[in-house]
Amino acid sequence: MADVVISEHMELSAVEALAKDFDVLFDPDLVNRPEDLKAALKDARAILVRNLTQVRGELLQSAQNLVVVGRLGVGLDNIDLDACAERKIQVFPAVGANTDSVAELVIGALFVLFRRAYHATDQVLAGEWPRLTLGGREVQGHQLGLVGFGAIARAVAKRVAPLGMTLCAYDPLVSDDDPIWQELDVTPMALDPLLACADAVSLHVPLIDQTRNMIDADALAKMKPNAILINAARGGIVNEQALADALKADKLGGAFLDVFDHEPVKPGSVLAGVPNLVLAPHIGAMTDESNVRVSFLTADNVRKALQG
């Protein structure tokens, strides 16, 4: 049986490097075959996952020899951290390896939503010419509010400043006298004032009890009616029904979601047919370059853990 199980996509060269030291089972489709995955983990000491594999419950129980979980990404909401800690299973996220790719996605979403032409292709090809309604706005001179001010939010701030946007951020874990605020020219704010004044709001918090449904109907009602919302952090932070209602009622200028309550999104989602909404299939960390960095960092973390 394999010593290391990889149940989701990973850069092949990193898998091959890991296989030089350990018996590796690499099957990106294992996440979709739970019984096979549990069987594969019977003797495994390590598992490498992205965000779909749920490392909890029966899966953890089936992996009695497990000593390390390598997370090909940074979010840990698909891993039962308490159960892992109780069994002294080490958990290693790929901290920092996907920062640039997610930050670039956020910047791209800013431009797409401010210019409003993101759904114009079919109209143009049909002979329509909606120039007067799809010109949109420039990002310069507007304010971006960052909810959460960790590494990815700071990478966004560094990229946004030269575009002529002003910046504010909410993060109760970063003290107001931290030099990072002045260094990046970002104004610290409480959440409600940030929502009220920002022309664009980008979310950068983990999914925990305190952040689940953080952006609900009440929060959306505090935002400017032409403001845009970007979530490339975690599904569950935004209440999808509330967002759909706000966009349908023209109480929000637009939204970009890269993450969702349930992934993949199921047919009949409340987000279907919603105007001024751009969706992506959780691609923030999936650039070619980021995948290489994440894969090699995770492989290295697992190797060190298994070798003591």
C-alpha cells in the first residue's frame, strides 16, 4: 500500500520528486471515489489534498497511520483540525505559495466589474451596440475596501496603489499602530464604515464560525448601490441568496465570486440568471506558476514531516 496518497490535482514534477523518497499513490480522481480513497488510506502516513477532499469523520478514521496532511493551498476548512491535533497529525498549508495568483485575480475582477462589459459578447455578435450602458467606470479615484488584511490582501494593496485607488481595510487581528498600515498607505477601519464608503469590497478572511455569512443581507444593505463585491477567499463568507437578491434588485453594482457554498455549484443554484454577476470555478490559486509553487512547497513539507 502507498505511503503517500494524493487525492487531487498536483504538479506532476512535484509528485515525481516525492516518489523518489516514498511509495506514492497519485490519483486526482480519488476525491470523487470516497470508498476507494478510504481504502487507499488504510496504511498511508500522508495525504495531500486541495479543497474538495474532506479530511474528517470516516476518512480520518480509516487513516489510522496518518501523521501528516499536506494542503495544496491555504484554506483549512475542509480539514478537521481538532481531530488532527488530538491524534498529533501535522497539517501543513502552502502558506504564501498562491498569494500572487489570487491577488492578480482580484485585480482582474476589479477591472472587469468597473468596466461592466463582461457580458457584452453575445450582444455585440448579435449586432447590438450597447456603448452607452456598458462604458463603466475607471478604477482610479475610487476606494477599495479589504475585509481581512493578511498576506493576500496586502499583495492586492501593493498592486492597487499605483492604479490611483485609495485603500482601507478591516482586520481586528492587526492593531491600528501596526506599521504595515502606513507602509502600504491603507486606512484601518471598522467593518460597517468600510462597507458604507468603499466603491469595491474584496474579501480576504478564512471561513470560520465568525466569518460564515459575514456578508449577509444587512451587510450588503450598508454598501453603496453601485459598489462591487469580490470574493476570492472562501465560499460561505457571502450569503449567496442575499447577494442574488441584492443584484436582482439593483442594490449592488456587481459581484465576482471564485468560491461558493458548495463546490462544484449544483444546477438550480440561487446564483443562476443573476445580473451583473461573474463566476469562476475556484481558480484563484490555479495559475501554472502557482500550481508549481504550491505543489513543491507541499511536497517538501510532507517529506520533512515523514523524515522527522
